Amino acid sequence: MLPAVFRQIPLFFALAAVAGCASPEDPAASAVEGESRSGAPVLGLSSGARAQFDRGDALFERTQRDTDGLGPLYVRAACADCHRDDVRGPGFVEKLSIIEDDGVTASADQSKLPFGHSVRPYTTAGATTPVLAPQGDPRVKTSRRLGPPVIGRGFLEAVLDSEIERQELEQATRTDGIHGRVNRVTYTSEANPGSMSRLVKGDAGLVGRFGLKARIATLDDFTADAFQGDMGITSPMRPVELPNPDGLTDDDRPGVDTTLDVVNDIAAYMRLLAIPRRDLPSDPTGAALFVAARCAVCHAPSLRTRADYPIAALADVDAPVFTDFLLHDLGTALADGLDEGGASSREWRTAPLIGLCFDHVLLHDGRARTIEDAVLAHDGEGSEARASIALFRGLSSVEKAALLAYVGAL
């Protein structure tokens, strides 16, 4: 039986609210869910789309070498190093920030970090000095970020802007402290003629969707950004090597390192990765509690995709993404001290709960080893989720188990 605080919410309302999250037996699920494994493409691809998916898959796994333009500084040498089996980690990036005395707020003066906010520990192509965290300075905060899952990302790109904006407007009227906001970003890459978006450098006011703080709007830009920032691989979208302590402006592959075709093939691979078929519990209690505990406010079970999205299998469907795409203040406990792309130290984009059953560690830095650990980590001082966590704590052990089993199957 639901505890008193939950019995105030009629169960049929809770079940109706999760109706968009179809079970494996629901015919609607087959339209958006693929095989019951990560790494499978969406169903019904044309031969040309499947060929591009396969090219992108091979490139995603490929280890970059000096002759490919790796470096001069880099974090990892392959996409799959940080997104093994298309899910989280094991590779990670260490982030740096100069913070105020509160240990949370980013300082206005970040000049002690002239080479950016990422540790780049590996060198090649004549570089001898990596970018590492300054030692012995209490004002430098170091945090860790695991590479996020990439499965189902085409559905994230396809969701209507208006659906995300609707989430923001609806939350603005809430009285429980949950007030997410769209991260409006500017496109800073060079134009990509092969992109679906047709964006040009300087386009502003875009809905941020990708990255842990929703700082990027499209998957091709996400790919070019990772090439440049994590591998030191330049592309026509990001043609300039990042600053480094040795002052090197090139590597062992002179000029721009890779092509737009490579960027677009990897972006297409992520775009065409299916949402794995979910083996959800047959007992509806966990799904009802997911709504009653207000988890579904931010982890919105489904959002509608664009009817004009160029990939037919992803267009005009209710995509079970379990995110609102919005930035939320998760308090001091999860703050990383870094203001990034319009998001503050304490703000994070709601993580899409896609392929959660394949993840071995959770949250942006992998600190949580279980679903319950991840839930309770939302309870830091000042977090928008505190009222929701109080509801979770009020569940009986049986009800907690039902809720956690439901989430763990996503």
C-alpha cells in the first residue's frame, strides 16, 4: 500500500502519467525501442543509413594515432574509451576551476588556468608538457566527469524545442522548488554543410541538449567538440588546436586532422543508436511511485519528436527519453565549481535515463554505485530535488525496492 503522503495522489493519475513509457509488450514501444542490448541501430533503416551507421560504429571504436592528428595533448585516444559499449565511462575527464572560499562558487578570475578547464594528461607530436591540476592551491577545485552514454541520442536531438520549453513553463508554476530552465546556447563551430541543422557560427538562443550541462545543441557539434577537446583532433568545424604549454599549433598531421565525412559518420552512428528494449517490471507499482515521488517531473518519461526530423524512424513519435533537458540546481553536494556554457557550478542537465540497466556507475562523476546511491545524492543543501528525496525516504522498504527496480530497468 502507498504511504499516506502518496495516497493523496490517485493511483490512476500516476499510471496515466507514465503511459508514454511503453512496456516491451506495448506495440508503441516497438516504434522507438530496438533490441534488448546497447549498440543496436534503430529499426527500419535504409541500406544507405545502415551503411553510414556501420562506418560510424567503426570510427567510434577506432584508436586515433599520431599520424591521424592525435594531440599534441589529449585525454583519450578513442571515442569508445569514454563511452565503452555506448554507455558511461570508463574513461573520464578531470575538470578544473578556481573557486571562492565557499568551495562551490566559481571565481570571476580564472586566469590561473590559461590552458582551459580540462586536464589533458597525455602528450604526443613533440609536446612535452601536459595540462595538469596545479598542486597545493586550495582555490583550485578538481572534479571528475565520466563520458555519458550515447545510446538513443538521435531521439534527444529530434525532440521538439516546444516540448522542452513546455517543461520549463510548467515547472515555473510549481510550488515545490523544482524550476528547471532551458540552457540557451550559441553555435560556436564553423558551419557543416552536411549537418541536419544548417547552423552557422554565431547562431544564438539554441536549446542546449548535449553534454552534462546542456552546452551543445547538435550531435555533429558534440562530435567535433569531443574530437578537439578530448583527442586534439581538429576538423573543419573546429579547425584550431587548443592552446597548450609548449605553444604548439599543429601535430604530426599538418593542417586540419579529419574530415566532415568522419564527423558526420560518427554523429550519424550516435543518432541512429536505438533505445534498448526495456524489460520493465510487470507490477505497475514502481512506475506509479516514480510519478508520485516527483521523479517524473524532471525525468519526463516521454517527449514528442519533430514531425520533420530527417530520420523517419525518429520523427513524430513519443520518445521515452526520461529527461526534460533542463538545467536544475542540484545544490552544493554535486557542485563542481565550474561555470560552463551558461550553467552554474550547481546546475546540471537532467540525465536521460536511457540504458540505465547497462551502467555500472552512476551520476556525472561515477560516485554512485547503485540506483539508491544516485537518488540520495540529489539531497544536497539547496537542491531542487530535496522534496522529492523526502518522499522517497518516506517509502517502505518494499516500495523503495519497487521504485528502484523500475528505474534500474530503464
